[in-house]
Amino acid sequence: GAAEADAAPEEEKTDFDVQLKEVGSQKIPVIKEVRAVTGLGLKEAKEKVEGVPTVIKEGVPQEEADKIKEQLEAVGAVVEIL
């Protein structure tokens, strides 16, 4: 049936989303990192940080997702790669 045609076979995931789950105690350094990672302006980055849980970056390779996670965790944020 049509439903079976839509179901993609299980592939190795190549694109990941980086989700900010918790900001931690130091919001300003987290906002700065979000700006650096996303290229957003101050207002947009602040809105993302204040709207946790929120996806910071979508569809990035595993290596980039790990790097972003590391950068954000270094300033006290809790990050999950989806």
C-alpha cells in the first residue's frame, strides 16, 4: 500500500538537531555561544535561550552537533542531540 511506500528503511542518521534543554546558572555566556553557533542577533539568541527547551541548530552533521554541544556545555548549558 501507499503507507508502506512512505516508510523509509532505517538508515544511519546523518543529520542531527541540537536542542538546548537547560540554560544553567550563567545565561549570558550561553546566549553568547548561541549567537556564535547560529549567527543570530542578540535579541533572537536571547529569545531562543529563554524559550528552552528549544532547537538551536537543525540538520547538522554529527561532528558539528558534538562541537556545538561541547561549546554550550562548557558554559553550563544542558544540551541534547536529537
